[in-house]
Amino acid sequence: MSAAQNNQWFQEIFSSEGSSFGLKIKGKLAEVQTPYQHIEIYGTETFGNLMVIDGCVMLTTRDNFLYHEMMSHVPLFSHANPQKVVIIGGGDCGTLQECLRHRSVTEVWQIDIDEQVTRLSEKYFPELCTSNNDPRAHISFDDGIKWMKAAKPESFDIIIVDSTDPVGPAEGLFKQDFFENCFKVLKKGGIFIQQSESPLYHMQLIKNMHETLRAVGFSNTHTAPFPQPVYPTGWWSATLAGKGVDLQDFREKDAQQKTFKTRYYNAGIHRASFALPEFMRELG
Amino acid sequence: MSAAQNNQWFQEIFSSEGSSFGLKIKGKLAEVQTPYQHIEIYGTETFGNLMVIDGCVMLTTRDNFLYHEMMSHVPLFSHANPQKVVIIGGGDCGTLQECLRHRSVTEVWQIDIDEQVTRLSEKYFPELCTSNNDPRAHISFDDGIKWMKAAKPESFDIIIVDSTDPVGPAEGLFKQDFFENCFKVLKKGGIFIQQSESPLYHMQLIKNMHETLRAVGFSNTHTAPFPQPVYPTGWWSATLAGKGVDLQDFREKDAQQKTFKTRYYNAGIHRASFALPEFMRELG
């Protein structure tokens, strides 16, 4: 992927898929080269602020709610009693905030390799960072792959892998070694979820994830598609895996009676995210 | 909206929303100025052929199945016994072809104002035009608004409005006069469906459609969102209205046992399309 800008537009080009997406910008607000990646923040005309990492759109003010709500509330309402949650990646703190809306949750660990993602989010996406000082929030800047390898077995209820694309620092997050460690770290009945790219562009990646997650011991797996306008194709997905638990059997009544506001997620959307398009049904 | 091309890319710019979408092209295959609009056909690197009308992406070979399957199978499986269908617009013949897969259907009328859309589709999207010679297909090039005004009351089971955006020739298709005539032309138990733009960009349009459809007599209305990568935001919708019929009550068993292949639509996706995102629930 590569990016091109002129005075008025930020544009992301998905070279391998021959498509591009652009947002009209008012100006560049920040640019930081960290030891891990190149981060830019733009102000856009109509999508609020925009974070770009290594030329790829990460999030905008306007539409990040779709991704963050699906990455958090689907796994948490799929778990019988989610208490301990770890987010690998997620440095913008949006997923953390959504997880902390659940009253059952006692601890959320956020392990992002790059502190600058969080510092820039605090400044340019403060509405995502309102829970950073919650006593249940544990924000750590560390290598998620190493962290998971070192974590205590059967110590977490939920693992959320909220990463960038499977190139660069996030590549190892799509590999069998990492999945094995995730399986080990989850308690019985635990739920794993990982962003899994576009159903239209990345079916091979999604298939490989299912196979590898089952190979390391997860009893069942499911890919939930959802809209995400600023990502390639505008159609994104998250892949779930259960450790000895049926993913279809979510706490529907609790989701219907949820004690917090959302903009996309609700019990009906949760149920609907288990319907697979015909061309994805081979995932089982 | 406006379009810009260079040697390698076709780009559509959604000025009012400050976003753009592009496809890498191999070359321009055709360009026609008709009495109604400007039509271009491109060959793309990864999306097959691309039809553009007045600078707006209409369809590509790769992803049109999403739109065409939702615009046809949702209304047809929502009807108890769909026999007579009329498509307003739909000149590419993709919706026509999907409707004719239903064995109960005895007649499908396709009323597009611009013959050139169909002629270009026959040449550049032949896979959408395989049913054009079906004896049940009645392809007419006429003004859909006038056609509907002149049509016999209570003569059709299904009306599908497969139009361009609500500017230019299609503007009148989003107005109360047209909806009144559609209501009149449908039999009792009939179903109306119209493409209704992006849930993220066009909620005001969608709300207005619901209000107007109910004002002219439809007993209930629903907007079904679905992915459509080449349209603005990659997230599109169709709005349904029932004439004295509950839209939720579709022929689920028949959809499960459908006698033809699809790539997106199935009974689960149909059911899922009735789940409204939280921010759309005000539509009721």
C-alpha cells in the first residue's frame, strides 16, 4: 500500500487490489516517526480527525464507532461473565473504552507496542480516551507477541487483537505461535477476537485464520462482517474463536438491556453478525 | 460529485461528503453521450469492467452481485407468491436476471429510460444479460415515472426501483407523486423496494423516504443495509415498503431451499438485513 497527498486530499492506495480511498483534508496536524512506524494525523473536511499509520488509514472521528463497538461488545456479550480482558494493539484506546462500559469487567490490559499511538489519540481523539484513567485500565507499551508468550496460563476471559494489517509490526499477530499462546492464556470459556481485514479482498487470510485457530485448540470459530467505510472496500470483519464455548450462544437478553449507549452495536446487530454471506459459508 | 481520471485510475469524488473512491484502470472501453446521461465503460485491473454514469460508479464485474441479489431476492422472498415484477431503471439487466431465477415469476418488466445502458451492458457485462431473451422478460426503454403513472392499478406484485442517485433523471423517483403511483400499481400484499444510498451519508434521505412511503399508504417500511464496496462508504441500503403486508414475515424456508445459486444472499442474510444499527433504529 502507498499513500499520496496533495494540498486537499489524503489518499490511500491498495496497490494489490487496485482500489483507492480518499478523504478531503484541511491540513496535517501531526507527524511522528516512531521506532515502529510512521504516524500522521490530519484534520479532514467531513470525517473529523484522521490517523494514518505507514500510509494506511487507521481511524477517523466520524466512523470509528463501527469498528470499536464490534471489536468489544461482540466478544464481551458472547462471554458468560467477562472480567479480565486484554487488548493487543488498540493504542487509540477506543476498544478499551468500550470494554470498560461492561460492569462485570474488573481489568482491561491494553498492550500496544507504540506509546505514540496513545499519546496522539489522547490529543486528537480525546473522546476515545475518556476511560484511560479508570482504575480498571492497565495501559502498557510493550510487544504484544512477547507479552502473550509470558502471560500466565488461563488468566484472561477475553483476548482482543486490535492490530494494524498483517505486515510490519503486526505480522506476527496472524501466526500460529501467537494463536497458541492466546489459547493458553484464555480461561476455559474464553473468547478470542481479531480484526481480520476485508471479506471481499482477504478471504484467503480469513480461511487461514480459521484453520490455524482450530489447529491450536479453539473449539469453534466465526467471522463477523461489519461496515467500516474508511477501510479498503468499506467492508471489514472480525474473527472470533471460543475456548470450549459456543459462539452463537451470546447473552442476548443482556445485550438487549445493555446499560450504556452505542451507535452501531445492539442485540439484533450481534445476532445478524452471525449470518454469513453465501460466499463465506465455506468457513462453516 | 465529479470524476477525475489519469492514465491509470478512475476516481469518483463525493464532494459533499469529502471522500473519494478509485479503481486502477487498464483503459477506457467505451464512451457514449446519450440524450439522458454520459456513460463510460472502463476495464479495471482487479474489478473487471466498470460502468460509470455522469461520473458516478454504477457497477463493476467483481462486486455487483451484492447489490443485485439484495435488490431482487429480499423483495421476492418477502412476497407470498411473486408473479408480476416491474423494475424501474435497472438497465444493466442484473436485477432482471436475479428476479427471473424465481420460478413463481411470470413477467418481469424492465423500464429504463436509456437504451444505451442495456446495449453497453450486453457488450461489457454479458454475464448479467443471460436472461434478456427469457420469454418472461419485457425490456422497455421508457420514462419510469410516466410508465408508473399510466400503469394499471393493482397489477403488479413487486416494484423494484433500481435507479441512479436522486439527481438528474432519477430525481423524480424519490418523490411523493411517484410513490403514490407505485402504491396504486401494487396489488394488495405487494412489496416495493428502492435503492436508498448510504446509511452513513444519507440518513435524511432515508428518513424522508420512510415518511413519504407511509404517507402514501404503505403499512410498513424497512431499510436493509448491505455492503457495496464501489459505492460511497462501501455501505449501501435498500428501502422496502409493504402494501398491507408485514415485511419481517418473509418466506424463510423457501429462501433456505432456494433452487438457484447466489454469492451473497441467503436466508440468514435476509433475516440479518432486518437488524438495524442503533443509530438507524429511529426509522422504526
